[in-house]
Amino acid sequence: MKILIIGGGNMGLTYARGFLKSHIVELGNMYILEKSPEKAEELRSYEIGQVYGNPGEYIRQMDLIVLAVKPQDVNIVFDSIKDYMDPQQLVLSIMAGVTIHTISQGLNAQKVIRAMPNLPAQIGSGMTVYTSSDDVTRVELVTVQNLLAASGKTIYVEREEMLNAATAVSGSGPAYVFYFMQSLIESAKDMGFTQSEAELLTYQTFKGAVDLFNKHDFSCEEWIKKVSSKGGTTEAAIKGFNTKEVQRGFKEGVQAALRRAEELGG
């Protein structure tokens, strides 16, 4: 299988490395198109496949074309590659907010898969939600699912609008986690811990809680009850959060992210 990744930025590089590491793609079948001469030269030093600086007839030979460019560059990319493409080529887009319809029209492509990965995909711990046009075959969908799984977990959705929800939950989600981690770090410092101590306390607490959640079949609500004893410290904290309506505020924040994702998607 020959794969061309258009865009050699962080996510393009992440996928190239992930595909090769999973042994789904051989080095000789991995290609990258990067318009920046400096970036292209840097990519060549990584030995992750053939790196091109300009579009060409080689694009027609690709079994899968991955669009890993910024959404604002989409029209420039479409204009530069559409004359070299076949309508039956499989296209995978990880561009936020650019719909399957827009991609199909811009490239005259019938087989389009759209995916929404998140930042932890860079270390193989990502969460990717994806969907596809009707022309994508079952075999092609499974092939791409295996490729996406090289960067973490995946979920397929029937409705494209669910990618906006995925953006609000898992796409933006790492920032929510860092937000709460930072709040706990600052609280620890206020109580007298040093910066490094506060960071270790917070990191290990988050990691331990997630590991515990994954090891047993209990819901978050059940775990909260297990940690909270009547009249204890955890109960006092939870009551304080409830008084300030922290959970409600958090949900409203996620809904705001969803509305913005819908706006960006047109």
C-alpha cells in the first residue's frame, strides 16, 4: 500500500512514524509532500520515506492520500493536487472543520474518510473519531481504521456532525485535563509544597486514578463514593465543588467548544 501524507507538520509526522512503526506500511511505500523547503529537508533527515517538495504525477500512484494541512490552506492544497488525482483514490483528512462534501468537491474525490485525532496521538495514546463517505468500501474502511489505531484508540461514527462533538470532547479534552491539573498544582503550592513537589503530587494522582479506572469495572460515580467517607475530607471537597456548580460550569464549557466547532465547520 502506497501512502502519501500531504503536510509534514506535527500530525503529518506523527502519522508517518506511526504507520511505519506499526509495520502496516513499508518505508519504500511512504511518501510525504511538504511545500516548505526547510521543513522538507528536515523530514528527509528522519528517514521516514520519500519527501517531495512539489505535486506531480506520482500522486496518481498512491493508494491513500492523507490531508494533514491547516484548514486555512485547504483551497491552495486542493488547487495544487486535484489535477494529479484519480476520483477513485482514497482520501483521509485530519483537517478540523473541513467537511467531506468540501473535500469531495475540491478534489473531485468520491472516497473520503474524515478523522478527528487529538494531541496524545503524537505518543500513540490518542483518541480518534472518524467517519466516511458512502463510496468507501468496507475493506478500505478497515484498512484506514488499522492505520488510525497506530496512534491510539478509534471510534467510527455514522453521522459526520458527531465529529464536532468529538472535537469538543476528545479533541479539546487534553486541555481540560491540563486545566484541572494546573488548578491542583496551584492548590498544592498554596498549601506549602514546592513547584516540583506539587507537579509530582498532581501527575501521580491523575495517572493513578486513570490506571485504577481502567483496571476495574466501576463508574466514576462509584469511584467517587469509594474515595469519599462520610464526614471526611473528600466529601468536604465534593460538597464545595457542588456548591460552586463546578460540574455544571464544566459542561457549559464543553458545550461552548461544541458550538465553536459547529461554527468553524460551517
